[in-house]
Amino acid sequence: MITTDKKSRNFQLKQLALSLGLGFSLIASAGAALAQDIKIALIAGKTGALEPYAKETETGFMMGLEYLTGGKMEVNGKKIKVIIKDDQSKPDMGRALLAEAYGDDKVDIAVGTTSSGSALAMLPVAEEYKKILIVEPAVADAITGDKWNRYIFRTSRNSMQDALAAASTIKSGGSIAFLSQDNAFGRDAIKAAKEALTTAGSKAKVVHEEFAAQNTTDFTAPAQRIFDALKNKPEPRLLQIVWAGPSPMNKLADLKPERFGINLAPGGNILPVMKLWKSYAGTQGTIYYYYDFPKNKMNDWLVAEHTKRFKAPPDFFTAGGFAAASAVYTALSKAQSTNTEKLITTMEGMEFDTPKGKMNFRKDDHQALQSMYHFKIKKDQKNEWDILELVREIPASDIPVPVKNKR
């Protein structure tokens, strides 16, 4: 048994109090430091048919933050913490995960998602929590149209931007049929494509629209309906393919549309899909991004670093993720705050750099205005990734995207 006198006991109590005080101080300091982290949620459909797109988005987003912060992952003197969530391209899950990110994780900004259906389900959540949601890479027009709210910004192109870019390459007459997926993305895309042809002043006439399930593997019946609709119509006859996920381009080509004087016009896709198009040299289309087209310092770094790390150049959705990261970083840097109202004020009309070049958020609907690319499939390809030849860059000024929200 150890005994101590009163003086010793008082000294020991003082030491204990000091130790406890220091301990609580350290805990409080650590808590404050954690509270100062800037938290960003990245929601993507990493499970399911759109998995390749989601993985590219994540890679691009993280590489974008790395480039912009010089590898420090800091902005405004605070650490950036990215919380990644997989919504499996399911609207209910997307909505729940965004609510979890805002409510439980206390994120400052969210970015996502891959599926247009899921993205549309997420929009009201951003409004409920009064937090910024940067949409990337979902394209449905309604996101910045009639379903939009003031907390929504979009770095990805929308269906109308895709459609107007494509329409700018079809000035002459002739006949067009469309093939797309029977989902929110597909129906939105074809609606936009028809409107874009009118806006662009094209004389081509749309003679057929065909929608197939996303998991379709046999395109014989849809193709036959398209061929029957096109084969006796005025030339040139064009079958425009608008498809997310594994492209039906090769399967349609195997059915020999050329028998009826029909040309295939694919929308741009990811590199693993397009590298299978080598036998279609000369075929033209439009695309959001192809690594060899933009000429700027940011894209040079992305191409070099991505090729070094992954033995392949960056892809379509990699550039999109990078653009979203740039929007986040630029907004936080300029606003010097995570306050939502300050961010909205900063982001409306904000210009920011991307691997494609400059983008800016239009004040009316927060859609990022940006250039697109008219391509031709190369005949002489030096390697598996040497796929496209640039016909011309289509500047944002040539893509008059209408404002469709009700601000």
C-alpha cells in the first residue's frame, strides 16, 4: 500500500489535471483539423453495364485533383478528402447515396453520376440539402432542363450538345434513321438529335427511330426495320448510332447495310470500343474527347501521365472526370469557402481549364459550354490507340445549346 502526504496528493492531482487537459486539447485539435478537411463525394455506376465509364471518371477525377494541387491534395490550405460511392446506376441507390453523402458524411460538394436515370433521381436531394451537385458524366437534357434546380452544375456535355455537334456535320439532304437504347439516355438523345437537325438547318429527313433494350445482343430484327425504312428513301442514307456501353456498330456492319446504300454514323465512344472499328476507315462522327485532339498543357500532362501509369492514353470519360475536378478546385479556390451560396455566386459564369480547353458554366442553367470534335476513322493506324483523325474542332460558339430550364 502506498500512501502520500497532502502536499504530494495535491501535486499529483495538478499533474493529472494538466495531463487530462492536454489530452482533451489534443483531441479537440485533431477534431478541428478533421473538421477543416474539404470533403467531396464522387458517386458513379461502378457496377453494371456502365462500369468502364465510371472507372474512367474516377481515374480522371483523382488525376485532375493531383494535377491541380501539385500532388498535395489541398486547396485553400485544407486537405481534400474524396469519398467514393457506387450507385450501380440505380436511381434509388443514387438518391440514397447522395443523401448519405450530404447528411452523414457531411460532404461540401458532390460529383456524379454515370447514369442519366440515377442523376435525375439525385437532383431533388441536392435541393433538399442545399448543397452543390456537379453532374458528370450523365447527359440527359432534363438535368439542366425542366428537372434542374439552382444547386445543379454540369461539366459533362448534354444530349443537345452531342446532337448539335453531330447535326453540324449533316448539312445536306438525305434520309436519317436513329438507333439508340430504350432508356432515359437513349430517348433523350434522339429527341435532341431531331431538334438539333432543325436548329442546324439540315435538309435531311428523319424517317425512322429504333429503340432497343440496353442488353440487346441480337440486332437482326431492329436492323431489318431500319433497313426497310431507309432503303427506298432519298440518298445519302444514314444510320446514326447513339449508344452508351458496348457499341452495336460491328453487329450492324455484319448485317451489310451497304446493300441498301446505308452508311453507319457512330457517336464517339471509349477507346476499347473504337479500336474495333479499324475496318470502317473513312467513317465520320462526332465525339466529346479524343486524347490526340486538344492541344494544351493540361491535356499534355494527362496524356503523358496516364500513358505512363496505365500503358494507354486517357479516354472519353477520363477527361470528363478531370474536368469535374477542375470545376471543383477552381470554384473552391475562387470562392475561398465551402459555403454553398458563395460557391453558386462564384460558379455562375465561371471559366475553368480542362483537358479539352476552356469551359464555362452558363449562368442561366449551369451547363458547361464547351467544344466538340468532328472525326474520321483513320485508314493507316500506327497502333491500337491511333484510331481517329480530326476533321475539325467544333467550337462552343457553333453549338447553340438552348436554355430549357424554368429559372
